[in-house]
Amino acid sequence: MLQRMSAGFGMLGLAGLLGPRTAFAASSGSAPTPHFAPRAKRVIFLFLNGGPSHVDTFDPKPALKTHEGKLPEGELYKKNKGSGFMPSPLQFARHGQSGIEVSETLPHLARVIDDCCIIRSMKTDVPNHEPALLQMHTGNLQPIRPSIGSWLMYGLGSANENLPGYVVLRPSPKIVVGPALWSNSFLPAQYQATSVVTADMRLDKLVANIRNPKLDSTRQREQLDLLQQLNRLHSKKRDNDVELEAQIKTMETAYQMQAAAMKTFDISREPESVRAMYGDTTFARSCLLARRLVEDGVRFVTVYYTADSNNQPWDTHENHDEGHRKLCLDGDQAAAALITDLKARGLLDDTLVIWGGEFGRTPYSEQREKKKVGRDHHHTAFSMLLAGGGVKGGMVYGASDEFGMHAVENPVHVHDLHATILHLLGLDHEKLTYHYAGRDFRLTDVHGRVVREIIA
């Protein structure tokens, strides 16, 4: 896109590609505005692909030790038979003034736990990766709906002139499900995320075609101004179609990114002490880049935790205990550093940080060789961490049963989480709708409640 736009041909013939869609603010002709005063301005979603184990992170279950090896009851276990309850080998301790119990594998998050809210009663509809990933990102089990980042862009617009409003950072092109997780779907094209592969953090690798190989900025500006004049004439003949206006704006953003991206995406500008605080891994560097992006006006950033050689590193079907420890070394330090860094810069109060996956892991073992015993997918109870952005810190909300099998106290469905995120950013999830194919759609469909108890 950048290559074509900087060459000056991107907008010609565009009208024939555009469908009869209506942008959120079309009726008023003004820029999108929140429904009410927001608590947060931006979101960073640290997404742990595969699903971290809740009973090994934030939801200690001593009863599992007492009942070790006993077979659970109920339909859930019959469908996913294992070899009985499997206690966590990890020690839990209370941390901070709040005294929240945290696993020994998360020492860095334990130090910032008073800034965090732990939801222990999350649940989703299915225990399979693809539909669960889609539901966590789009509210729907099938790849036919816009992502939450696209909905936020649609409802609030971009907060900057020189960068995309919605950015996805992924360490590998091999993400399970892939672009459907950050798709704009039937929303206008300007709400699609910009996806960046962060395995190589050199600027020319992060953002392809960011530099025009033939023209300097002055010549590009001249071409762009001429093309914009033609586009305005084109737009007037089509009653200033809102999506055409958005495409014109996108071309301008692509031009502006040549300068802005060079600065924002260059994490080498950070002091060595800051980079060391995050760590020297792909996920750590991506978390640091996420902070730079929101600091420069990007509204929604998703950081995926997945390894190049394994698409789902938290999907610990085998050798769970060893694998979980290794994963937490990286996921813990970088996430805590992000929260600490945002707070030090005065950004945490209006930046919502989310840490979690598409579901949890079973409290019982999966049937594998004993030396490689693992945990299977688990969707009826899992944990999610939230920090900043108007959320109460030092709080635990909801509870699972004594084994971690089911959410039994204040259950929070994915629809409820989405409704709450939108609310924190000043949007009513029931009013944020888009008319398409003869009906109004919304992120939460016909479900969802705002979890007001966790809002500060």
C-alpha cells in the first residue's frame, strides 16, 4: 500500500471498489465522539496465544492436591478425558498491599499487582483454538465479524494524524486464524489494522516500503497534492462518500508515516536501562514498541505472544510444568515492565492493559506419557489480568470452583469483557452499531454486560 500510495496511483479507479457503506459519524457529518466521558484513551492487549493455565498463574487451587488423580465428574470431563486432577507444583504467595495470590512464576507481575485487577471467572463458549480466538477478538465464533480494535476505531476514530490507529504486532506470519483476528470485516476499510511482524526489528523490515526509492519528500508532496485535488473532484461527484473520504485520508497517512514511523518504530532510541527492563526477546521488544505506539497516538495495539517454531506456545498439551515456567519468564517480565513504564510516564491511568489468552488450561491432566504430562484446553473458567485505564487496581473479581473447573461467582463472559472495554473508552456497547446486510450489528451481538464492579 505504501509503495503504491507514494507513487501516486493508489486512489485512481477507487470508486468502483467501494460498497454502499455508512460510517459511524455520517449522519452528523462530524468526527466520531464517545457516548460519555471515557476512562481510557487507548488499549494494549498482550495476547498469550494458546491459553495460559489459570491454576498456575492467578487462581490457586489447593484442593487439587487433596484430590490428585481423582477423576472429575460431568460432561466436560467426559469429552476431554485425562488422568485425573493435576495440582500445580508452583508456590503461591500474597503480594502487595492488596495481598493478591500470585504464582512464583510471575515475580515481576507480583510486584505491580496493586495496579492490576485479576478476573478469575472468565469463560468462553468453546474449548477449540480457532473459534475461541475469534470470539475473544471479534465476539463471534466464525470469521465474519470486525475485531474489537476495528470497532473502537469506528466508534472513536484515530487519535493521531501520522500513524495508523490500530496496530497488530506479531512475531511470525504464522498466527493461528491469522488476519481474521484483526479484520475490519464489513466495517469500512480504514478500520482495518496495520499488521507488523516483529521478528526483525530493523526499520526497513518492520514497515516495508516505508521509504520512496526515487522521490524525495518535496516531490512526493507535490504528487500527493495533485492527486488529492483530483480525489476531491471525484468525491464531490459522489456526494462526499464517507468511505471514499476515508481512503483519501489513508493515502495522506501513508505519506505522513514515512517520517513518523521512522521515529516511533525505532526502539533503539530508548535508553539501555529501559530496554533491559523489558528484556531482550521478541515479545519484550514488541511490548516496548507497543508503549511507543500508544505514546504517539495509536489507539489500539495487540501484541501476540507466539513463537516462530510453534504457533501456540501456551498450548501446553505436553510437558506442561516445564513449558509453563519457561513461558512465564518472558511473558511476566515484559508485561510488568510495560505496566511500570506506562505508570512512570503518566500513561497508565488512561491506557488499558490486558494480559491473557483465548481460554485457560484444564485442572486435570491430559492423557500423555507421565513424564510429559500436559493440560488440555479449558473454557469454562480462566483468568485475565487488566491494569490501568480506569480499572480498579489490587482487586480480584469473580471466582471459579474449588478445582478451577467452572466459573461460579460473578462469571464474566467474553461478551462482558468486550462491553466493559468499550465502556472504559466511553462507548455504550448497545449503541455502537453498524448497519449491514439489512440489520444492525454490534461487537457484543445481543449479549454483554458492563462489569461495573471492576471500574474505579
